[in-house]
Amino acid sequence: MNNDVLSSLRPAMVMTVLFAALLGLAYPLAITGLGQLLFPSQANGSLVEENGRVIGSTVIGQAFTSERYFQTRPSAAGKGYDGLASSGSNLGPTSQVLADRVKEQVSVMKAAAPGRAVPADLVTASGSGLDPDITPKAAFYQVDRIARLRNLDRSEVRRLVEGSVKLPILGFLGEPRVNAFELNRRLDAIGAKALAGREATATPSESAANRK
Amino acid sequence: MTMQGWLLIAAFVGLLLALAKPVGLWLFALYEGRRTPLHAVFGPVERGFYRLSGIDPQEDQSWRRYAVHMLIFNAALMLLTYVLLRAQSLLPLNPLSFGAVSEHLAFNTAISFGANTNWQSYGGESTMSNLSQMLALTIHNFLSAATGIALAFALFRGFARRSAAGIGNFWTDMTRVTLYLLLPLCMVLALFYVASGVPQTLAGSVDVHTLEGAKQTLALGPVASQEAIKMLGTNGGGFFNANSAHPFENPTALTNLVQMLSIFLIGIGLTYTFGKAVGNTRQGWAILAAMMALFLAGTAVTYWQEAAGNPVLHDLGAAGGNMEGKEVRFGIAASALFSVVTTAASCGAVNAMHDSFTALGGLIPLFNMQLGEVVIGGVGAGIYGFLLFAILAVFVAGLMVGRTPEYVGKKIESREVKLSVLAIAVLPLVILGFSALACVLSAGLAGPLNKGPHGFSEILYAFTSAVANNGSAFAGLTANTPFYNGMLGVAMWIGRFFIIVPMLAVAGSLAAKRYTPATSGSFPTTGPLWTALLIGIVLIVGGLTFLPSLALGPIADHLAMIRGQLF
């Protein structure tokens, strides 16, 4: 037994150092180098820049609380969509806190679209608190409100959502979904286009009202 | 439940069964120490490592020597991790300037990663520097997995060798598995993850100016390199707090499928390796059949319950399945499947928050772990755990037919049965004992987030996860306290090494035995009868002990849920 212990000391210590260098430094640094070389955008977080500023990541969700945007799911990450504190709510199925939160969220959603069942994902917190997606149902649910608040044609907003739905790979891998960041960017784009179009034809007072 | 969901489950199982043989054959080559095509690349590294550390690769070790060398090596690794975490603030690659990790958290984390558990009492992106993630944690992900596979090899040799004194060489087993399997495969997987959107950078974070004009800071880091081994080695310790639910760890449905396959890949290959090692691949398929039956039953229950949803929320006007704690890109099916995969194997990575599952949907992950992580199981640990159950099963069969039990050509005698029972009894003893303690001490009762039976489930789940070396959590539990860090650290240590040592003793005892050819009176260990007996033994021995605790936790929770009683 003693002999077994003594004979293990040198290999244990030297192998610890060697493997630490190989697996803890060489391997991650090699992948970092290769990743930065081959897939620079993804390796740095799939960031989207506009006018020299990072405005989001196509992979990570951001908070959309304004009624003029397609709203994202409730988030338990920090104070909401905190990229330094990912988290689910961890509330269980019989939690009073969960029931109260869902109840409140349902009433908020229903106020803007009365008489329709609220899609579950719009009133439940995601696992990460950074979910970039909402279901197509949840996006269509918000079409009327967006069209009204932005003075857009309902069918135009509806088409925008239809064009943003991502379908499962091979029909079964993944769920149909809509990336809220990308959808809202397109929404801003047609908003700006519509505004520019209206400015050309409308009276000055109307266009000022629109700009508010 | 949808057709699309069942298609995913069918495709997953189909891919796995197709991978079992090629992976098993590759592992068999490493088991035998044969040359692989990758020796051209890593052969010099292997020889250099042996030379520098004074290892004789030809040495055949007794089970005691194998065990001691394995234990001392793992102790050295854990010590290194402890020191690195304590000294984090003084070391480089710490872009967000995190302070030193507290004593109790560093203690817990070092054991956790060393024991292939990867229980995390901390949020990765708010606690660990990039250097800690790479150097202190990633090496354990590789080497605790390699240790598990080496131990499985040792037990296989116990069955396969005849009248032998040794069970192999820990150093060569562990090194070969790392260099010719884990490392090359992880390099491919890591690059696939980067291409799919998993970050791999030494930067710490990036500031985002959102469309609504707010500021959002996103944590970044060398995520992909850790993600690859986190899944392949059934470790499960996430770079981020939300683990594989975080879009940076698991950005698409395709990465999700690859992660689930990675979890099972080696475990399922080892069943084939075992068959090859004992000279009859039907022995391996019989074990795999029993594992898959238990796995599919669990998947069906969780998927059904999660798709049915929570009646409490239905009454409030939120239609559909249970989406609390789940990501839209995975939905119900891929989240339910992932939860069963990760707890059947001792991975513990999560792509949805198990704490927010329906009561019975969450019971299955808990029960999977209580069975001892033998349904596929952790890399190596699953098959050696299952073989201990197989020893009990032939013993029970032997009692029924009145003959000395035999398994794959070895007589199973009192010593092997005693040691197997010793290893298997550790699990209920520590899980139930420690949970009971936590339920009567104020430091323990301070932990749960949820009230009522679900709060008890959180405590039970934590100790189950720790002892079974899983690492997933009902994460509402506040575990980063001296009480839980200490208790769970000890539980993880016992759950790993108090099973390994008796298991290696079994291997040594079996290796020394003569070969006993099967006769017409031997109980056949390949057909459906044997598979059914195995399932029965796993459920009765492994599961029955826990039924009372499940009644107090998830089952009471379920009854409250359908009555609409809230806490």
C-alpha cells in the first residue's frame, strides 16, 4: 500500500502539470485561434453593428417592453435580459408567486388584444432569461396592437411576421419560431420607409404627428 | 405531444443505435492498447508524457495499485483547481476582475468537477474568470471523464481476463482515452459549436445598445472549447449560469441535438466495448436493451406531462404546454428529451429549468438519478454501475434456480456480491441521510426557493444529484452557503469514490478467477428474459428505496397541482 502511494506521487504531479498545459491552455487557445480565424463573427457573439455601435446579437434576446415593438418573454435574468446574469425563474408548478406573475402578465396581454387566448410563451419566463425567440403564435398575437400603434396596415405587419418565421430543420428538428430582434429591426425599417413615404405626400402637420 | 416531437425522439434513438458499434469499436481499440490512425498525431505526446512522469506503460497494476494511483491523481487535480480558484484575482485572463472564489465554494467546486458531477453553486458568468473556466474547470471535464472510462476498462478486464493478477494500467488507460478519443473529438465539436454561434474569445464581455435604447452587457469567453467536453464527458458544468438553456451555449436546434448525442455517445459505445471485451457482443446489446427500455419509458412520461402543461396556468388563461423555464427554439419535446438524457447519463447539463417542470415531469429526472445513473449513465460510470447491478441480478437468478451464479464466464461468489451491495447501498444511504439532515437544520431549511412539497423536492434533488454525480439542480435552491457547499461537496466525494473502490475490488477479484464455461444449467445472460430481470433489479434495488421520499416531494406536489392548491 505504502509502495503504491509513493510510486504514484511523481506521475500524479507531473501528469497534472502536463495535462493542465495541454487541456487547460493549449486546447482552448487553439480553438480560440481557429474559431477567430474561421468564424470571426460567431466567435465574438454574432453581434450586429449599426453606425459603429453594437445594437444586438442575433443569438441573444434583448428586452422589448415598449408596446410599439413585438414584446419578448418575461425574463428572470437579473432585472430582465441581463447578459451578465442568465437565469430562469425556478418557480415550481404550485408556486403562488408564479401564478400571480402569470395572472398579471395575462391581463397585460389581454388588454391589448381582448378575447383571445394568450400563447403560453408570452407569459412564461424562459430558461436562460435571454431567449431570443417567440413562437409564431405569440408574434401574430401582437400584430393588431403593433399595426394600431404604428399606423401600419395590419396585413403588412402580418406579412412581416410570416416572412420572419423560421421553420424546423427537416421538418422536425427545432420549433417554428421568430427571432424578436430581427423582426423588430425589420419593423423599424418599414416604419421608417412608411414615414418617409408619408412625409412626401402628407401635409406638414400630419407628418409631425407621425414623428412623435 | 406532436408528431414532430416523436420524430425527434425516434431520430435521436436511431442515430444513437447506429453510433453504438463504431464508437464501441474505437473504444475497444483503446481498451486493448492497439494503434489507431490518430497515433501518428498524438503518439509522440503520449510517449513524452510517460517519459516525463516516469510511467512504465507496460506495467500491469493490481486493483489496489490502480485504485491508489487513480485516487492520488484525482486528489492532485482537485488541489490544483482549489488553488487556482482561491488565487483567481491574482491570475491573468480575468477581464471582468472577479475576486477570489470563497473557501467553501472553491472546496465544493473542486470536488464537484473532480467527481464528474459539475454541480455548480455559482453563476459562471458572474464568478469565474476565463482562466478559471479553462485551466481550473476544463481539465477536470476531460480527466474525470477519462478516469471514468479507464475504470470501466478495468472492470471489463476483470471479466475478460483469466487467473490474472492485474487489471491494466491506470495511466495508459486514462492518457489514451484523453489523447485518442476525447481531445480530437472535442476539437471537431468545438469548431462546430463556434460555427453555430457559440462564442470563443478571450474577451470578457461586450456592451450592446439595444433597439429600445437601453444598455445590455453580454458575457463572453472561451465557451465553445468547454461546451464540447462538457457534453462529451457527461460533465455538465456550464460556462453560464443558465447552462445549455443559454443561447451562447446552445444556440440552435442542431447544436441541441449534437449536445444530446454527445452525452450518450461514449456511454452507449461502452456497452458494445464490453461485449467485445468478454467475447460476445450479445452481452453488450442485452445491457443496452435494458438501458434503452428504462430511458424510453422515462422520456414518454416527461414528454407527456410537459406537453399536457400546468392546469394552474391553464385556469389563468395561459394556453398550451408548460413553457415556464423553457426556450422557444427547443420547445416542449426537445426540452423534455434533454432532461431525461442528461439525468439518465450523469451529465447534468440542462437546456430547460427542471425546477419549473410539472411535478411528474420533474419526477423522472430525479428518479433517473436515484436509480444510480445506470441508464446509459456517465462515461464509464454508467456501465460499471450497471455491471454491479448485473452481478446482483445473476445472484438473484442463481438463488431462484439453486445454482452458483455465473456471469460472462466468471463465477459470482459471496465477495463480489458483498462488494456490489456495498457500492450500491452508498447511494440511498447518503441521499436520504443528508436530505433528512437538511430538513431538520435551519441552515438546510433556508435553502429552498419554493414552498410546500416542491421545496422538499429541491432539497432531495440536490443531494440526489450530488451523490449520483449528476450536477443538475432544481436550481431554486440557494446552495452557495457554507452548509450546502460543504454537505454537497462531501456527498459528491462519497458518491464517486465510495463506489469506485469496491468496484475496483470486484474487478481485481474477478480477474483472478478461472474461466467457467457456460453449461446447459447456466442462466443465459443475453435474451429478453435476462433484460427483463435486469430492469426489474434496477427498479427494485435502485428505485424502491426512494418511493417514500418521492411521495413526499413530487407526488404530493402533483396532487396539489391538479387540485389547484398553491404554496
